Amino acid sequence: MPLPRAYLIDSSIYIFRAWYVYDESITDSNGNPSNAVFGFTDFLYQLIRQKQPQFIACAFDTSQKNSYRKELYPEYKANREPAPEELKVQFAHCRDFCRAVGIAEYASERFEADDIIGSLAERLRRQGMAVTIVSADKDLAQLVTGEEDAWWDFARGNVLNSRGVEKHFGVRPEQIADMLALTGDKIDNIPGIPGVGATTASRILQKYPSVEEVIANIGDIAAMKFRGATRVQALVDAHKDILPLNKLLTTVVTDMAFDNEPDLSWRGVDEAEFTRITDLLSIGGAMRQRWLDLV
């Protein structure tokens, strides 16, 4: 019998996608852009209509004023422009909408959405549940550690279990952070070993399964059977000092504390709050009704 399943949603990626895809002519009752909310709420509806989840939660990124990763590495994500104010407002509306339709939502000024998802996943597994991570971000594939867990790139319809993660990314889920430590992550402004891409990192990690083992065996990389192994050994040796910090930055936290014990039960629509938020967002009757029909 399959385990009970929770859907843990990396919300920010779907909000940003909607921000770029949907036209800014979509506005709320105050004339402010609501295109990102429109796209995100449509995504939520499609997911719930398909899966009718018993357990579901949305995790949101915030400004990260007290980010523990920036404490470790001040340049972390320093290459990113701040989100425009009108998008920040839409993020707040997305969180309000989640509450109105009975979806648990979480955010933190210290931890990222990835860490919230990782910590929820760890709790749920201890309770005998399986998790589906809804995201297009490969970083979160490291959480697909249970036999029935999955990483679901919703837009592409790509669902991977742990074996699928290994086939798709070239490393096991628990090695994703090690791979990113070696290659770096341009999106997060994490420098990697120059000249080491995903394919080379995968080959190295097949023989030496963690950053710690790579560091301990740098002198043997040149003997590996891939083109440029001698050059790669020299590069890893020259830049090995960045690897321990890189792994800290790329490892998803799974033990963050919550103010209250998380309850991910899907509660359905709160009609009074739903009416308030849909009035504010100028969501029309047909779109409102389809949410009410889900109950």
C-alpha cells in the first residue's frame, strides 16, 4: 500500500515564471499588476485538481535579512537584483491566497524556501509519509531520499524518483550538494572549480562519492579515465579550499525549527477569506467557482 503523500511546493519559481509569462495588463482591483498572482494561483488550481492532495504546503522565499548563508558567505546571491516592489506585493498576495484556499504556507527571514521544504520533508518522513517536491530547481533533487519520494518539474511534466534523479543529473540525490560544490552555482553566485562542469563532477563523484573524499584523493584524479584528468586534478588542487564552504552553501537544511508544529492537511476554501482576496485581485466568477467546486 503506498504511503500517504505530501506535496511541497517551491512557490517562488512559479511566481517568477508567471511574472515573466503573463501580461502586466492583468491587474487587481486597485489597478496594480497581478499577473504573477494570476499565474501562480492557476498553477495551484491545476495541481490540486490533478492530485486532490490530502497534504500540501507552499514555501516562499523572503528578503533573507538574516540569511545564515550570507553569514557564511557575504557574496551569496550578491549578483541578484532586488525584486521590484510591485512583485513583492504580489508575493504577499500569493501567500494570502494560499491561506484562503486552505494551503499551509511558510516563509523565513533566515532560511530559504529550499530549507523549509527540506525540514518539512524530514518531519514527514519520520511520520511515515512520502513527499513530492514540486520544483524545477535541481538543488531540491537532493531531498528525494525516500523510496516513494519524487521531484516533480510541474511545467515539463517531469517526475523523478531517486533512480530518475541519478539518471537525469548524473549523481545520486545525496550527492547533488557535492556536485554543486564542485561546479559552483552561477545563479546563487557560488564559484566552482574552474573548468569543472556537471559531467566532469559526475565522473569524479562516481569514484569519490563526496567532496570530503575528493579532497582526500586529489592526487589520484589524474589517473582517472577521462579527457583532461591531469588538468582537472591541478585545478581541483588549486581551488580545493572553496569546497567545504561550497558544500555548506549548497546543502539544503533539514532541521530548521518551526514556531508551531506544521499541519499540512489541505483544509479547503475559507469562503469569507476567499471572497475578500478574490475581490481584491479582481478574480472573476468562473475562476472563483472552479476553486469552490474543488471542495
